Amino acid sequence: MPHTPAFQELTGRFQRLYRFEHLQAIAGWDQATMMPAKGNDARAAALAELSLLIHGQLTDPALGETIHRAEDEALDDEQRADLREMRRQWEAANLLPEALVEAKSLAGARCEHAWRSQRPANDWAGFLENFREVVRLSREEAKLRADALGVSPYDALIYQYEPGMNSAEIERIFGEVKTWLPGLIAQVRAKQANEAVIAPVGPFAIDKQRALGLEVMARLGFDFDGGRLDVSAHPFSGGTPEDSRITTRYNEADFTQSLMGIVHETGHARYEQNLPRHWLGQPIGLARSMGVHESQSLSFEMQLGRHPGFLAQVAPLIRAQFGEQPAFEPDNLARLYTRVEPGYIRVDADELTYPAHVILRFEIERALIDGEIEAEDIPALWDEKMQAYLGVDTRGNYRDGCLQDIHWTDGSFGYFPSYTLGAMYAAQYFATLRRQQPDVDARIAAGDYAPVFDWLNANIWSQASRWETPELIRRATGEALNPVHFRAHLEARYLG
Amino acid sequence: MPHTPAFQELTGRFQRLYRFEHLQAIAGWDQATMMPAKGNDARAAALAELSLLIHGQLTDPALGETIHRAEDEALDDEQRADLREMRRQWEAANLLPEALVEAKSLAGARCEHAWRSQRPANDWAGFLENFREVVRLSREEAKLRADALGVSPYDALIYQYEPGMNSAEIERIFGEVKTWLPGLIAQVRAKQANEAVIAPVGPFAIDKQRALGLEVMARLGFDFDGGRLDVSAHPFSGGTPEDSRITTRYNEADFTQSLMGIVHETGHARYEQNLPRHWLGQPIGLARSMGVHESQSLSFEMQLGRHPGFLAQVAPLIRAQFGEQPAFEPDNLARLYTRVEPGYIRVDADELTYPAHVILRFEIERALIDGEIEAEDIPALWDEKMQAYLGVDTRGNYRDGCLQDIHWTDGSFGYFPSYTLGAMYAAQYFATLRRQQPDVDARIAAGDYAPVFDWLNANIWSQASRWETPELIRRATGEALNPVHFRAHLEARYLG
């Protein structure tokens, strides 16, 4: 073992940060699931204090010096990868002056707060008043990050969510998808026009939905000694790798959404639950990125969860909770879960139209951050692209148009691509898996998901942040992200 | 407003501590109620890191200097009380050298851990091996605290839990109780020998027990927008004043314990929920002490909860959940909840024999800390006192004797008196309340508990840590703690 005093000091510092982030995760989870209303102000103050502490530790000048010293030490490959991730966290916290961080946080909070009533009121003009400032500050942030990283402003924002990716690459990939997606949607719509789909008849008692969800989680390998399922207004996957907490929300009239939502969050949770234990506490031990995280939830929700073989296994569980219904026939369940219907709302979109929502947002936010358009231009662009990609008319309907998402209200630009990158990674994983193990579909149909879990574990979970995303994907699948797999998956499922 | 820069700096520092303690409280609550087994190591590490942070802020030399400077500033009475409480926290953290704190924490953890298996094995000799070190370090701690405070070693430990109290005073009061308690127990036992008590017949479904508990909490004024009821292995009251979290455990065979446990914890919770909002975040705004806290839970559990008028109101709620049973008649419920039976175990003891368990522990731990006896002497003393106070033979039965409590295993000496001081404060409050409002019993019997809540709020809750305990009691009741009220309460209830 080489003598690495600076690196050793860093591992101690990041171990401490990991512990404070544990408290942040649990207090945040509690806030969304357990906390009564009157606890909110004190919780917000406590979490802000903790953020300040963490930020203070990341901006301690001694940390930067230690990172510089460690870079000259003789480190092995894993240590070097750990140091690369330490540096990323350090840069993210240190690139921006405090005043900008504070101004953006305030402007974002103001814009988001007002948006909560402006969206139902369809008030784009009112929104714009706050949003202009959010855009201005986000551009300033992007510029500073870009200068330091030597990339374009928008790429500098992407770097926070998908290290190794850049907008030219995404533009190339999304551009390719755009050449065939609208046509494919039209083809599938025409095919499905003649298909009968039987809707399940509710109500579906919450406790039975919960029991069903827990059973499906167990079959998907969720470790209940290292995690929980609870309820929150907006479902999420939180907690820590040692204690992974996912949530859902139940609708008495429809169990299918909550059920597939639970499958989705279980994908996130299994990634966290299977991060390698020997790296835990170090930056190298964290999940890779937003896009890779989403590729796990979508491997579960889209690849495995909507697999006809999987749905055939779930059907008897549904019947055991809710009795016999024609809607619960496996073929009908598969039709229910693959119904394609262009609509206004991203979060309600099906697998096939979802990428169109993301591509549209990517194109708009890239142009906005790079200064090619202004906030005022968004509605017209939105209308034009919704018409072009999905044939949907959103004119004058801001509520269900450009005001629908929370992401932009607080300046989280660069996040949207992760959703569709995740879906495409997932399709590429399964293409690889099928090539390596041709019997995988038969095994899934027989209720044996081990090939899927083993593959994900070997190629993604166990790798944590050892590699940047493009290298991780290349090692796992033998090539860079290639939209051909996503297309083949969609054509096989929706036209096959 | 006088110019008080040092004091102002202190309020900022203690506000930050309050926020970190908020996270400590919530993460601790989660650990006991929600956390799955595999989360434990990471949680313990995160909480230890947070304790270290809090300790570091309390031992920052700048804090001590600022306290000294603030003492020379022109403060008003409330600020001076706040400063007194700041100083107490600062002293508690700074009086001991780090090495002693660490050694005691290690020895306590080792002793407690081994105790968990030594107690069921009745292994006093094995326990003694670890316990001697805990005693040695506790004496060292007491000596250091005593030197700084100018009191006796044991008094210095009491000071942590009941500031303003001392062992001479407790000895005088407990000594008086000892003159009449064994005789009273015998008298009551003779009287109850001829009373028929009907036991409720289970099972009692957990969800119904929970519904009953929630209903009783609501009647007792628990604010559900500022707190919760959950389940834990050992019931406790936790959380924060803004978000007060109490727990219980349910036994399907017996609902009466959980029900009265919930009444007890609701008393703790209402104290926290009604601490004055304008002081929150400052040491003056915290609950006064362990004894005063216990006086709130016992005002609820013993004074109000076992009041025949209250039990008559609860009886229909019990019937609504569990149907009709002869055991649910109000008079029978009152007999059930006032049954006196000397036994081995403190936590299972009834209202009348409980003080004997506490007095015994107080006498032994005081002598132990002040060096009059050694750890080896405990079993013989225990046997002798159990025989004298309760007529119970504990010889050779360490498991149900001196090994039964967790408190001594980690060196929490000085805590036990709080339980009985709390019961005596509560009796004195109600004596005062009856003197001031002679119709209070009639109003309780009519289901109107407002006089009780209003009195506690005006005299205790709203006072927070404005006064040290003896002054708080004097202001609330017009006199110092006086065991005559406790005796009168017990005689009226058990012989009346």
C-alpha cells in the first residue's frame, strides 16, 4: 500500500459528509411521509442548517488543497476513481460564489412557490415575472461552470446529472429518435385502434393495493430488512443504500398506476441496496448518475414490469387481492400497460410518447440556457413541438403545457434528458442480456428473474461510480449508447 | 433594548444547536419506530457524527468566552435566564475531559451490551466485571462535576436531570415517605383483599387499540397537526416541540397497559407541544427537567388518567371498540387501574408501590457514587430494602432484582429520583388546583378537562426553563415540594 496521507485524509472527510447526508436523507424522507404540518418550519430550518454545514465542509479551503495534494500521490485505479468523484463534488460546491447560490435558491423558491397557484390559474404572464430571474441566474451559473469545465453552458448543467454526457451527443441521439418516433406512434395508434382493452372495475381497497405492492416488491428482490414502502404525495426513492425507502400513492379507483409505480421505485431501490458494501461511505460507492438511476427504475418498470411474461406472473397476485375480473387476464393487462395515447402531461405519458415530451424539453432548455431563445419564446416553441411530435394542440393551455413541470421553476435545467437516456440505456441492457442469454425471456415468463438481477448487479449495481457513464455503458453493453436498441425494443413490443 | 453583542451571538449559536438537535430527535425516533434492521450501523455512525458535531460546538473555546462576556452585559430577566441555561449546557459539555467522556461511553456501551444477555442468564458476577469500570468512571465524572459546582458528587449528577434539587432535600422527602409508605401499602392490600376485580377478556385487536388510543389522545388535547402516535419496542416521547412523537406497544391480550401508556406519553407530548413559541430555539424555551417532564406525564396518567371521573368517560370508548364486558364498568376499570400488588419489577409496579422501587434505587446509587458502598454490595442491600419496603424476597434473583434496569448499565446515575419527584410534583399540582378551583373534580367527571390543561399550561408549560425547578414549583403551588400532598392523594384514592 503506497503512502497516501492526503488521500487518507480525504476518505475521512467524505466519510463524515456521507454520514451527514444520511441524516439529510432520513429527515427529508420523514418530511415527505411522516411529518405533521406544524413540523414543517422547524424541519426546513434544520435541513437548511444541515445543508449549510455540508456546503461549509465542501468549501473548506483545506479540502481543495488536500485534493490537489492527493492528485500527486501514488494511487491505485480505484482510489483514483474515488478521487475523481471527490473532485466532482468539490467542484460542484466551489465553482459558484456564495452570493449566486443564495440568489438562485431564493429566486427558485419564490418562483416555485408562486407557480403552485399560477399553474392552476393558467397564469403564464405571472409566472414569467419570477421565471426570468431564475433563467438569468441559471445562465450565470451555467456560464461559470462552463468556464471552469471548458464546455458549453448547457453541457455544464448536464454534467451535474450525467457526467460524461454532452449535449452534442444527446442531440445526435434524440435527433435520430425524432426521425422515427412520430411515425411509430402513428403506426401503433392505428394498430391499437382495433384492440379491445378492458378496464379494471374498482374500487380497490388501499390495504389490498399495499399488500399487492409488497408482494411484487418481494418477487423483485427488494430487501425488507434494508428498506421500506410508505406513502407520499409524490412518489420517490429515498433513504440510504443501507436503508432504502420508496414511496407510492394509492388511488382507490385504479390500482395499476400505484402497482407499476412501485415496480419503478423498486428498481431504484435495488440499485441502492446492491451498491458494493466495501465502497460505502466514499464517493466512488455512490450510484452513478440520474440517467443510470433512471435506467434501473426503467429496467424494472418498462423492460421487466411490462414484459408479458412478468405480467402473467402478476395476474394471479392481482386476482388474489381483488377477485376475478376479465380485466385481470394477462393479455389484457399487457394491453392496458402498453396503451399508447398522445397527451399533454409528461408524467401521465405512456412508454412510447414519453420520449417526445423529454426531447421537446431538452431542445427548449438547451436553447434557453445557451442564450438562443428567451423565456418569452417558450410557449410558441412548446406549441409547435407538441404539434410536430405528438399532434397535440396546447395553444393557450399553459397549465397543461409549459407550466406543468416543477423542474424549471427552481432552475433544475439539464435534468430532463436523464429520463429518456435512462429508458434507452435500459433497452440497451436488455438487448445485451438477450444476446448473452437467449433464454432470458423464457425464464422471465417462468417467474425466474435472476438473469435480469444478476446482469444488472454485475454490470451496473456493483460498479457504483467506478466509471463515468459512457464508460460504464460501454463496459456493460460493448458499445456506446445506441438508439437502435431502444427503437428495436419499441417496435418489437408495440408492433410485434 | 440594551446593546448585547455577546448575548446576541449566543442566541445564534444555540439556535443552530437547536436545529441539529432537531435532526438528532427525528433520526432517533426513526431508529426506534421505522428503521429496518440493516439500517442500524449507518444510523449509529450518522448519529455519532452528529453528537460529535454538537459536542464540538459546545466545547468551542469561543463559546465559553462569549458566555463570560455576555454575563457582563445588561440583560433583562428573561435573557439572564436564557444565559443561565446556556451556561448549564456549556458546563455539562465542558466539565469533563474528552478522554473521560470517551472512556465512559465505551465502558457503558460494553456493560449495557453484555447486560442484554447477562440479565436473562441471571449472571451478576459477569455483570460486575464490566460494571465496576462504569462505577469507577461515573465516580470520576461525579467528582469533576462536583468540584466545579461546589456540591457533593451525587448531587452533581442529580443536577443534570433536576437542576436546583439536591440529595439532602431528596433524602429528607423520601425519608418521610418511607415512614408511612410500607404501612399504607399493607392497609390498602388488606382493604383490596375483599374487592372483586373483573379482568377484561381478550384478544383485543391492535387496530382497535390504536383507534381507542387516538381517541383518548384527542380528548386529552393532543395536537395531531403537531405530532404522531407510533409503535416502538420501548414506549417513549420524542420528536421536537413543533412535532411531538409518542409511541406505545400493543399487547393483544391486554389493552389496559397500552391505553394508560398512551395517556402517560400524551402528558409528555402536551408539555412539549405547549412550550411557548416565542422562546423556541433557545435554551430557556426547553422543557424544565426530567422530574418536571415526568410530573406532566404523571399528571395525565396518575392524577387525571386514574381519576374515576375520567375512567367513566373512557368506558364508553372502550365499549365502542371492544363491545360490552362486565370488566368495562367504570367502577371496575377504576379498581383495575388502582390494584396494588408488591412485585419485583419497577416498570410493572402500581402507583402505590412504585415509589418504594425508586427510593431503594436512590439510596443505593447515592451511597455508591459517594463511595460509601462498592458495586459488590448492591445485591445484599437490594434484598434488604426490597424486604423492608415491599416484603418481597429477591435473594439470588438478580434478573428480577438489581439487574432489571438499563439505567445503571451505562452509568446514568442520578436519574431514578425523577420518577417519584414527578409523581409528587403532580400530586402537589392537583392539590393546588383543587384549592383554587373546588369544582375541578366535578368538571373532570363531566368530561371537561380544561381546568387541568389551563392550570398546567399557565403554571408549567408556558414557563419552560424560565425558572429552576424549586422556584417553578414554588411559583406554581405556593410552596416547596411537600410530600404531604402525595400522601393525601394516595390515602384519598386508596383508602377513601
